[in-house]
Amino acid sequence: MSPEPPRTPGLLSPRTHHRSESDCSHNYSVLDYYDVETTNDIGSISDGKDMPEPQILLLPKNVIIDNDAIDHIPDTSEHTITPLIEGESLANLPKFSKLDSGPIVKLVDKNVIHKVMMGETDMYGFKKDSLLFGSSLESYNTWFEKYLPHFAQQKKKWALQLKGHGLAGELQQQAPDRFPPKSVKIKKLIRRGIPPEWRGNAWFFYAGGNERLNKNGGVYDKIVNDTEGVQTKDTEVIERDLHRTFPDNVLFRENSKLTHEESPEPAKIASLRRVLTAFAHYQPQIGYCQSLNFIAGLLLLFMSEEHAFWMLVIMTERIIPKVHSANLEGVHTDQGVLMMCIKEYIPKLWAIIGRSYDGSVLKDDKILTRLPPLTLVTSSWFMSVFIGVLPIESVLRIWDIIWYEGSKTIFRISLTLCRLCFDDPSFQLSRDLKNLETSFEAEQIELFQFIQNYPKQITDPNMLIDLCFKKIGGYGYGFLSQDEINKCREFVAYQRNKLQSRKGILGAEISESEREALERSGSVFEDDIHDVYGFNRSIMSGVAWNKHISGMMKKKFAKKGKHE
């Protein structure tokens, strides 16, 4: 049995994060996105540098260490766990973790399919008729009917793999608890999608959730018990955001025919409150940050709240470390890495975004002085992990890969989205008709609007994932390894820290001229500029990058440092 982690005084302990009211209520939120009233085809493989290999045993003895994060997993002393009262037992605490009904999709059969086809919501509870994604009942049903064979095909393939790995007994359950170990074959299968009714358990298994839960049995119930009824700044903001989470999903929505006082609170809302409050207590260096409500809410559609809590911890520690911290340094870092990747792998796109509005090229020696305005859009992809950016089925297919392969998936998909937007004939035609190349400001604004809206139209997750990974007939971004992402994260973080301590010039504002230009950029965009998370607050400074993404960049700065 692993020793108990160091315990610190719980609810009255000083917090290590300092998030202002503005930070809490306007932090790149996905809220306004929803308008509250929202051969080898796989490419190169770098096994061993991805997320850790889970064990087949449900209760492994050894804890798996994940190498996906750029930093070590935070020491347990950073977590706030209320100490037990003398004589108190975790076993005697109320089982809040058992109150939630668990995954909404328990079986995809003919009855479920018929219900979806005849109803107003999809199998996850989201409204088919969506202004955000430009879909109607008819268009959704047409898409769903074409996509159905893929569900059936994938479930058969997964069943064969379970049997082939001696896990046939798992098929007798509603959803397997154990899955085959990592391999090239399973990686390909993951990229083709996990059966919806198995998705939550598969995510939990491959992300190392069992290991985390086994080490911390009863901790979630303990935290929920101790934080019940306690009010803090975090809980105030959480309470405000609860009913703004997935307002287009019936599971998070009150009965519209009753008043707020008369309508019983949805079970998912109660679960979401407990998960977010417990997380804010357990991760005091983060507390609560908007967009976490959507990540936790999506997890709750596929698993129990205790599992969702630990998956939220894993997401913020391993996959997008520091992205939701009070200073949002992880967002700055990851946007810097993404810009490096765009400059290296999509140079024609960089030729547009790598310029100031006056047309001047961002020079290499101005590294880390200002991030391009485009990051006002792309930062939201990281904060919400594509929730509200892509249609829900595309988001889920990406999450299948993220929990298996790690954070490199976010960068690979982001590059694919950028390339898709740039290559789209509509964008190129617009550039030609408006002769945008003669106006750097207009060209950036046109690109900005296009990349902001284009991903909402991607209803075919197979197309998106094939383009991302296929070398022939696709963009082949599967070569972008976790090791390269980690090194780039380390480099960007180091350079930002060095520049900040030397000059203290890292601000969080884009220039006034750039903001004014964005606000002048067309009637539709002008109306929506504050309806997309990323415009609720000004974002980070921009970056001018060197020509190469790896060793040459470090050498150049090392030489420069010697002469300074």
C-alpha cells in the first residue's frame, strides 16, 4: 500500500493561486461560445514517449508515471486534502461518488438509434438543431445515418481485440473495465474511434485513472464531504457557471416549463458542482477557471463523478499542464509552441500571421515579445480541448486519441485545422477577390475570421483524423512527436522566463491598433467578437520565431547569449 501523501490543513489553508474577479469570470471561457440563451496510414509512431503503458490488471501494484507532461507531476504536497478527524474512517463517509448515474450512453442498439433519429437530441443529450454549428434536425439525421455503420464496425473490431487479449469476459459486462495493452494495432484502433458506450471506461483505463484512483481511494468522497456548504471565491464563480454549462444539452438543463425555483436541479449539475468544488480544493494552485466546467461536464457524460474528478486532475497535470493556472503561463507556452510549428510546417500560413498589421515581419531576435493575434482564436482550442470549437462527435474522437497518446494530439489536430482553413478554396477565393495580399491588416482579419468559424463545419471526424495522420492523401502530422513538443515547451518556457526577468516586458495585451482593427473587421464578426472565449479578456503577448523548431533554435540563442 502506498504511504499516505502529506496532508495539510484543508479548507482554511492559504491558496497558492491568485485569480482576480476578472480572471474568474472572463478567463477564455467557452461559455459565450454557446450563447446561453451552444501499407501504414497512421504515420510515424513514437511508442515509449507517449502516455504510460497501462497494465492489464485492474488493480496494478505499481503506479504508472506519465512522461507526457513537460514538468514532473506536481508533488502531492501541492494538493489540499483535509486531514481525517481522529477515529474517522474514509469507509464511513457519505459516498458522493456513487450518487451520479454514470455514463449516459450505456448501449447503442436499434432502440437507441431509433430514439435518436426520431428525437431532437443526439445520443449524448445535445440538441441536433444548433445555431453554433449550423446544423438542423434534417442535416444531423442525414449525417448520423451515414455515420452509423462506423459505430458498428468499430465495436466489432474492439470486441475481436478484447477476445484476442484474453479479455472475452469483459464483453459480458455493459462496458469493459479492462482493455488491451498499448500497441501499434491498438493505436490505429483508437484513432478510428472507441464505441460510445465503452468510451468512458477506455479513457479512464488508458489515461492511468485506475492507478490514480487506487492510490487515493476515498479521497474524493472525503473532499466533497468537507467542502459541502463551504463558500469561497471559487465556489461563487462555479455556482454562477453551473447552469451555463452545456445549455444545449438536456442533461444539464432545467425543465423550461417550470420556474427556476420549481424545477428540480438536474443530477448532472449537482455532480458538476461537486467535481469542480473538489477540484478547486484539491488543486489550489489552479482553483477554478472557466472552461474547466465544460471539460468536467463532458467527462460526466461518460463516467461517474469520482472518475471524472480524477480525469480532470490528469488532464490539468499531464496533458495541458499550467494551462488553467492563475497566470495562464501554460497557455502562453503552448501558443508559442503552436506558432513555432506553424512557421516550420505551414510556412505559407506563417507568411500571413507572422507579420504585424503594418506589414513588418516579426524578426527572430524579437522572440517572445508578442504572440500573433491569431492566438486569440487558437488559445481557446487548448483551454477547452476543442469543446465548442468542433461538433461534438469530432471532439470525442479527438479525446479518444488524447487520452491514449497525450498532449501532442492537441498540437497535431491544431496544425491540421490551420492547414485545412488555409487550403480551403473559400479562403483562397476570398483572398483573390479582395486582393488581400496588398493589405496585411485585411488579410490577417480575413484569416482570423475564417479560422474562428471554419472548424464548426467539420462534421466528419474520419476525414479530420485521416488528414492529420495519413502521409499519403493527408498532411501527415503524426510525425510530430511528444519528445519534440516537450522540448519546445521547455524552450519556450525558458525563454519567456528569461525575458521576463531581464526586461519585464511580457504583457498580456495585444496592441491597441490590432484590437481596433479586429473590432472593425465586418458586421458578423463585430457582433460576435465578445461571444467567443478568447475575447472576454485580452490574451497573451505574441512571439516571433526562429526558422527551425529544434536544435538550430537553441544553438542560435546560445550563441547570442554569449555575446550579450
